[in-house]
Amino acid sequence: MFCFQCEQAAKGTGCDIQGVCGKMPSSSNLQDLILSELEALSFIVRGKEMPPAVKRLILDGLFTTVTNVNFDDKALVNMLKDINATKLALLGADAGAAPADLAFKAADTDAEIIAQARAHFANSVHARENADIFSLKSLLRFGLKGMAAYACHARVLGVEDDGVYEFFAEALSALHGEADADTLLGLSLKCGEVNLKVMEMLDKANTAAYGHPEPTRVRTTPVKGKALLVSGHDLKDLAAILEQTEGTGVNVYTHGEMLPCLAYPGLKKYKHLVGNYGGAWQDQQKEFARFPGSIVMTTNCIQNPKGYADRIFTAGLVGWPGVAHIHSGDFAPAIEKALAMDGFAEDAPAEYITVGFGHQAVLGVADKVVAAVKAGKIRRFFLIGGCDGAKSGRNYYTEFAEKLPGDCVILTLACGKYRFNKLAFGAIDALPRLLDMGQCNDAYSAIRVAVALAQAFGCSVNELPLSFILSWYEQKAVCILLTLLHLGIKNIRLGPTLPAFISPNVLRVLVDKFNIAPITTAEADLKAILG
């Protein structure tokens, strides 16, 4: 196997024995073959009317291969069979005359398909490809994976766009063929452009279904009673769980990236949605082991559930070998498990944080924000956000937030905020200095606010008193970065390490064109920005 798509790539170069995330070689090879088949399928359908089944497979197939989504070989084999059968059906009578990479046919048994995936990896041209072309293909491929995750969330709430599917087919078919560096870089920036549209679609889907997030105090300590924990990112699954647990006596808690859900009117109306438990995804193994109830993983971020596999459930595209999977939105098994467990014996001392500063909430007080800047009360805004992770060096983000002067405001989103979201930052003229804008899925809110402030000040986003201090872990962070680059945003500081899939020459292009810089120390970076 070889995988270097996430920030924790072994030795900073790539996992080639077993994934640091726990991914086994068989799973890695199956995911590589899924991607290859998606590229072949897209090559066939590009420029043609796309059947609904193909649209679904492109999104589901890409999302399935995102880091920490699916570790279950059986589920991966079934996904591969579905894609392969759809591809061959579209080829029809031409399959026999098609090139080998298009005519590939999945074997009959799971074991044979796993062997085919291993052979595909062994025959991969990656090792013989030009390093910069491989780097640019990886940048585009990982950006598409992240964008597919956002598009999947929008689709389950009924929001889709044919133009988005057309771009997926265009980009995947280019990965299937021979593309030069300029084409691949152009497609990567176009991926950022299309992802902006996808994030807008997701924002509209979430707010149409559950209302606009509003500033909300959220309890972060348990209350007495039966308990069910929901992690991942999917709002629709949480809504279904809340509907199905109402009146059962089960209290529902959010975890990780689900924390912002407590700010949506359509979700927080449920009185048994009592608060948030725990922190970011990488702490789940110790936090879940202590949780006295059942757990549902709705999307990516699952880790090896050793010690609690009998009370964790997966849903959607998530999978772990031996873990019970929820089908068709029926969460009865997880609810029954929660009822059978002890739950929390007593209330813990109450503690709270405030979330819900989406673009509507912030832009609703934009005049006050602009006035505070003009009056010199707010010197600078810092967007400190992105993915959290387990590797060392991420204490940088805590230190950076702590060292900010009192006249600076922090915008934050995604699970990186757990590094500092319980610290007391105070307020400036009743405006909290820490504004939690939501999930990584809510990056659109930060972009909306930045663009609106630029318009209010009559300048470009790059001329605003605004700095981007970003942490990355997986492929959704990649597509958000591509969106920021598409918008022409410069001087982004990225960490805790630069992506292993970026070759020196590609990095030089990004530095020259966008002035991307790796983080150094909190003190040095803050001095350089404020100086």
C-alpha cells in the first residue's frame, strides 16, 4: 500500500505498511481501485447526460475513500462492484474492444477482488510518474474527495447541481488520462471554485432544513440519565436520532464536529439534546470508552473502537469491521443499546461555551464590527481553524490564540477550535472575541463574512485586517484551501506540517503565487503579522 493523503502520513512521506489511521493494506488497495474505476467511469460519461446512479457513485465513491471514513473491506468490495458493474453496463457491447483500464472487470469473489486490488497497486504507474505531475494529480484528487464529502451532505438534504457533477466528471477523467502540469493546476483551482458553490449549496441545505445558527450557550458537562452520543458531521442523521429518541428518556449529546448543531433552531428545539460531550475526533478512543451509553458515527472521523465495539454504530458511508451498521435511517438498535446501559448516574457541575456565530449572526452586527474597527477597538481578525489531529505541534494553535492582544478577534471553525474554545477571551463592545462559526462544513460562513467586510471597507479580502492561521488533517481541508486560493487569498499560514503530497516544485509555485507559508512559532508568526 501507499497512502499520503492526510497530515499524519508516516515519517512525513506516506504509509506503506499500515495506515497510521488504522487502515489495512487491503483497504488501502481497494480504495485505490475504487478511485481508478471512478476515473474510468467518468472518462466514459464525460460530456454526456449523467444517469442518477453515476452521480451517486461518484460522490459516494469519493467520500468513502476520505481518511477515517470506511475501514470495512466488505463494504469497500461492494462499492467497487457497484461502480464496476455500472461502468461495464455503460460500455455495453464496446467493452470487449475497450482499453484494459476501461474494460477491467471485477472478479466474482471478495477474496479475488482484494487480490485484484493488490495487483492494481503493484502495477500502479505512480512510482514511475513525474514527481510534480503525481503531486498535482494528488492535490486535485484529494480536493475532489473533500468536495464530494460536502456535496454528499447537501444531496441527502435534497440539494444538487448538474454543473457540479459535470466538473467531477471533467476532473476525474483528466486524472484518468494524460494531463500536463498547467492543466492539473488549473483544474485544482477550478476545484476550489466549484467547491465554493458546493459549500454554498450545503449552507442553503442546512439552513433551509434547520434554520440559521444563532448564538447559543451549550452545556459541555453531562447530565443524569440514559445517554446517546452522536459524532461525525451529518445534521440529517442527528435530526433523525432526535426524532426517534423523543420521549424515550434518552439524552442526546453531540461530539466533535457535531457541536455546532446545537445552534440550529430546528435541532436545539429538542429538549433532550442536552449538550456536547468530549472534544475533537482524535480523543474519541479515551472519551468513548468512558461514555456510559451508545455512540453513532455519522460520517468520517471513526477510529478503532477497541473496548466499545459492541455499543458503537456506524451510519451512511462509515464502516468498521464487526461494527453494527444503521440502515435506512432506523436508529432503533442504537437507542435500544442506550436504554440498556446505565447512563450518567448524576449531574456533573455545569459548564458552558457559546457557539452559533454563522454568517447571518455575524453579518447581522456587521455595522458594529466595522465601527469598532474604524474606532481602533478591533485591530485585527484572525481565522484560526481547520482540522485537529494527534501529531505533536498542534499546541501552536492554543499558544497563538492565547498570545493574541485584547484588541484582536478570533474567528474559528472545524474541530481545530477544541484547542482553545474553552478559554476565556472576553469581549469588545459586547462582541465576543471568540466567534465559533461551526463545522469545517461551514467554511462558507467565514468566506461570506470576509467578503462582506471587504465590501464594507471598500477593499479586497487581502487588504482586510484579517489573517488566516489554518490547521489541516484530511481532504476536506484540501478543498477548502483550494477555494481560498481560487479567491486569490494570500499569506495563509498552514500547519502543523505541509502536505507530504506537495512536491518541492509544486510548493514553490504555491509560495510564489499565493505566499503560502508554514507555521513556525506562535510568537514569531504573531510578531510578523502584527508588525
